[in-house]
Amino acid sequence: MRLNAISINLLGQYSLNINIFCYLWEIFLYLFQITITMDIKKLIGQSASIKKQAFIEELENIPISFFEFNNSEISNFSLNNTKTGITADVSPRALNRWIDQGVVIIEESDKGKTRRFNRLESIWIKIAVELRNFGVSLNDLKYIREQLFDYTFEGFNMFKFKILKNILTTPEYIVISEHHQVGFYPYSHYAKLASKGFLLSHINIRFIDYIKEEFPNNSLNTDFGIKDFEEDINKVSLLYYLKTNDFKEIRITLSDGDIRLLNNSSQLKNNSELLEQIQNWNFKAVKIIIDTETEYIIDN
């Protein structure tokens, strides 16, 4: 048989036209690419499920006082109900487009208002602006938001829980993977993974920076040393306000006729005696005046 194209001999007795070989190779590569793409999509779906389960498992190790505080009127007032205008570097036109596409969500009754974003949404908007600077699309922003806000368990969503955790305990990085999966890493754990080369390409967001912007007078870097604060929702609540400084005044009654006033928690740095009383929970009552209409009273 005469072949018009170059041929190669296989096992000494079979000939395969090189053009046919190339054609079959292209088909193989095409099918391989489809398989890989399907596997990636499957892995992304599995990863989302795994991360949600990991979030639930993390919550199972959280003290009950954190659950109580998360669902309390106090945390809801501060994070869910306190509304602001646009504080991020984004135009009103772009922000309205984000709202239309579900990247940002506001209550129907707040549409058209100047002060329409609660603190959770305001923090998210600032993060979204930063991610847009990295070239993340609106569709991918919506997917990231779903992971942060839609992973819920017993009234907790991941975003609010992580804000409270970063304020009260350990600051974390938000890590966005190449396929826009969201993870949270304490600084020490992140550094350990990075030093061993275990981190793949990702976007790294220092979460606490965006939280601080919502509480400009904060004392988030201060350790107030309240003993066993995880055991009592009142201790968690007081620590939250001392760290955020989100109050007008705190009145601490040490005993009958002995009332101390705080206009800013930084005053405790120069009053070790009062700080010690708070740390050891040796007071009669604390009244946190949040604004002219809202206060929180702790009786001891």
C-alpha cells in the first residue's frame, strides 16, 4: 500500500498516518480539557460544601455567650441596625449597579435613603471595592458574598461571626483563592502556611482594617484583660463596647455613691485601679449609654 503522507511504523507491523494521529491527539486534548473543567467545577461545588461544614464545626467550639451576643439586641443594634451613607471609595452609580446585581443588598424600605447601609454591609462594600481593584468581576463578587452572608447556622452568618471574632479575639486574613473560594486565617497560621510554601496564588485581605474604619475611635488593639469573658454574655457585651468605643458614655457603679464615668475606653490606660475592678468584675453595675435613646445595663 502506498501512503501519500509520512507514516510511522508501530510494533513493526502497523502503520498509522501521522495526520490521523494528530487528529486523534487533538480530540484527546479536547476531551481532557472538558474533563478537567468539569472536575474543577465539581471541586468548587464540593469546596463550598466543605467550607460551610467547616464553618458549622468551628461554631460548635464557640462559647454559648458568643451565640447569645450575636443574636442579642445589642449586637443587632450596632451591626445590623445602625445605618450609614456611602463611606467607601465607590461612585453612587456603580453602587446602584452593585445593588441591582445582588453584590450589595439593602432593605427595601431603605432604598433611596442616604443612610441605607448597616455596618455589616458597609464593611462588605469596602472589601468589594478592594477586590474590584484586583480585577474580581461582579459575578465573582456575588459568589464571594454568598459564601460570607449565606452560610448560616443557628442565626449566625459567617460574615457577622467573623467580625465579632476579629473584634473580640483573634484578627484574621480573608483569603480569596483563584476560583474565588473564601477562607479565614489567623495571622500566625497564615504565616506558618506561607513559610512552608503551602499557599497557592490568592488575594489576601487584612480584615481588621475594614472593621476599624467603621469604628474610628476604636481600641481594638487593646487587651482589657477581662477574666473569663467567654463565659458570660454581659462580659462579652462590655468588652465589645470597650474595644469599639461605640458609646456615648459608660457609668460604672463600684459601690453606693461611687460612680466612675468613661467617655472613651482609652481612659482606662491611666486608671489602673478602675481597670482592675472591671477585669475582676468587681462592681455593682455598669450602664452603657449608646446614644440618646439606647442604653445597656449590667447588674452584677
